[in-house]
Amino acid sequence: MRKVSIFGATGSIGQNTIDLIKRAPDAYEVIALTGARNIEQLAQDAIALKAQIAITADETRLDALRTALEGTGIQAAAGASAIEEAAHRPADWIMSAIVGAAGLAPGMAALAQGTTLALANKESLVCAGKLLLETGRAHGAEILPVDSEHSAVFQALVGEPMDAVERIIITASGGAFRDWPIEDLPNATLDQASSHPNWDMGQRITIDSASMFNKAMEIIETREFFGIDPEKIEVLIHPQSMIHALVGFNDGALMAHVGPPDMRHAIGYALHHPARRHLPVERLDLAAIGTFEFRAPDDARWPALRIAREVMARGGLAGAVFNAAKETALDGFIEGHLKFTQMSDVVAQTLDELDARGGHIDATMTLDNVYQTDHLARKAAKAAIEKRAR
């Protein structure tokens, strides 16, 4: 029986992971489940999967979680330290799906025990890719990508030498506003940005898809995870979201990964790796689909893509600044303090400001320095938002 933990169990990635585990309950022993505010879902899943412990990130909800688990024998805990402690509990496979920089510490703790980390928390690679990968290597841990694009690249590279790779193409749906007149984007509402044409995801990642900050993060992830030169990473708009990535080789061949827009594919590949097993996903009818559409991205529509390349050029802790500023700007949009198009302005301004101060972006990459840079970037981004809101 395989021991598994799911960090971020109540989000879309976590729920899809749980769906797969519930289909083969005798194959898994669930150690820990973590969530945040959705206590009812967290408790329900912990009971169904007979988890050892359930943890909420929100310490104010600990009593509610204890009440929901009363009489089950399942431990209840709360707070960041409890989540990190759970990541030290022995497990064969750990899903890292906590959204944001909060997922970095438990991911690092999981790697320290030499386990397999299924990485859906893209912020970990963006903020501290070098540190994360070095920790994995030092402890003999395996990191498997769960983003659909990076899982696709990973699969296309099986048995292939990296020195034969000429380019990696990650695809993007274009999000909610891919066909909008560009002059209308400043007036885009929260509800409009929160609706994705293809994927069923949480609000924050859906808005990130509309702004292409999600894809900007994935460009940086591709650089970190696969160690490929930034100029060899391309983005292609593919509205159908069925070709998740392509790898181009030095003989001119392109290897494409094609599948339905269902995250259980990437999750299942990581869960069963290195084997392939049956997954309950749609089988594509290519004749019915008929054609796949592609178009080049427009940096004027999606400035986040340009900013991502600037982050890679700056290096160091620029990724930590980028992520913190992006998360803060997203909060500003959700709370009504920023227009949709102002998010990228705040991120670019924050990068410039911390770079100009000196010593922050170029600091040695340690966990403490990443968190300190994250704190400074959030503070600077909040100030930039407040200035615009006056």
C-alpha cells in the first residue's frame, strides 16, 4: 500500500487527486490532507480517505475542524507550522498543490525526506527553483511536474537527451479575454475574468489565465525545471487546450502531447509514474475535432509574458519578487483597487523598485532570503496599489 499526502486538498488539483485515489482506495494509505477555509470539504475527504491528520492553514477554523472530525480518530491541526510538520511525516508520494508561496516550505520539507514530490505549486519553482531542485538532488527525492504543460514536456522528453532539444513550446488557451478588443481590457470585471472558456479551476488561477500571468509563471518554471535557455522557450496560443506542449528537436521533429483539458491526466501520470494506468478522462475523437488552431501571443495584450522574460534575464531572486508582486496585484484586482490591466503595471514597477534598491534580487538564494524578498516585494506592491487607488 502506497503512503500519500495531499497538500492543498480542497483546491481543484487536490480534489482531482482525491478523485483518482478514491477509485483505488485499497492501493493507498492517506497520511495527511491540508486545506484552508473549506473545513466541510477537508473533513469530508479526511473521513472518506481515513487520513491520519487533517490540517487547516487558517488557525481560526481549528475548532470547526475538530468538531467535524470528532469521534473519527483523525487528528486535527492548524497553521503553517502544522502543515510543515505534516510534510515531514513519512510518505511515498506527496502532492504539492498549495497555492502561492505558502507551498514552498512544505514542499522543501517533503523533499528532505527523500520522497516523490508531485509539484503543482508553480510558485515554488518561480521563487526558489534552484533551491528546490538542489534540495531534491541532495536527498535523492524525485520531483514530478503536475502542471499540464510541464507534465506534457516531461512525457515528451522520456528517453530523449536534453542536448537534442532545440525548443520547448508551451501552449495557452488565451483565457477569458483572448478575443476581446484590446481597448476593452481595462474595463474587464472580476466576474468576467473569473470565467475560463476551457478549464474548471479556482478563481485566482482563472484570473491568472486571463492575464497570462499563469503562463508567465510557466515560462519561468520551464526554464528552472528543464534547465533550458530562455530563448528556446516559446508560447503559442491554442484555444482548444488539447495540445499541452510541444518539444522541438535538432532533427526538425516536433513531439506534441495531446489530451483533453482534464487535470487528472497530468495528476495520474505523476501518481502512477513510471507506469501508465487507466485514467477516467475523455478519449479524443480527432476526426470530430477536425482542426487545431494556433496563433502567436501578443505582448501588448499580455504584458506578463514580456515581464517573465525580464525576470529570467535579471536572475537571482527576481522570481520571488515577481511572484509576490503578482499575488499582491491579483488581490488588488479582486478587492476592486486595481483595473485588470493595472496588475502588470504593479508587477513591473515592483521589480524595478527592488532591483534599484540593490542587494535584494542579487541576494544568495536561501529559504530565509526568499521569504524576506517576498515580504519586501509584497510591501512595495501594496504601496504601488494604494498610490493608484487614491
